[in-house]
Amino acid sequence: MNIKDVRKIYVPSSVFMDLDKTFDFLRDNLPRYYANEVVKILPKDKKVDIAYIRRVKSNKIMNVHIITALYRVAQFHALQKAEII
């Protein structure tokens, strides 16, 4: 599984119900250099600047597409750490 396959990871709607838990999960599981991976999996019409992606994470801005992509990257790396993939 590579980073392009991360688009297929299911993101439950509960991710957007409790944003504090979501951002805690992102803080704990995102790799050090995550912004380029997020850009790779965003839909072509939703591409944004890398600085904006970092701002969404650090300032807890509600942007559904960015948070979904961040969550998928974090899940991917959590699975890699657990050596499931």
C-alpha cells in the first residue's frame, strides 16, 4: 500500500463530531513531514497551499477536505507503525 491508496481509507463521520479527539489523533499519529502527502491525496479541484494545510492542523480550522486527508494520512502511518501494512 502506498500513499495514493490512502484515498480508499474510510473516514467515519464521528471524526467531525469530536474535533478535539480528532486533532489529538492527528497530533499523535501524523508523521513529521505530512503536508506533501496530504497534497498528494487531495482531489484535484481541492488543491491548497502547504502552509494552509499546516494552519488547519495547528489552528484547528474546520475544513472538511483537509481534515479528511489529514486523518487518512494519520491512519496510514498508525497502521505502518503497528506493522499491519
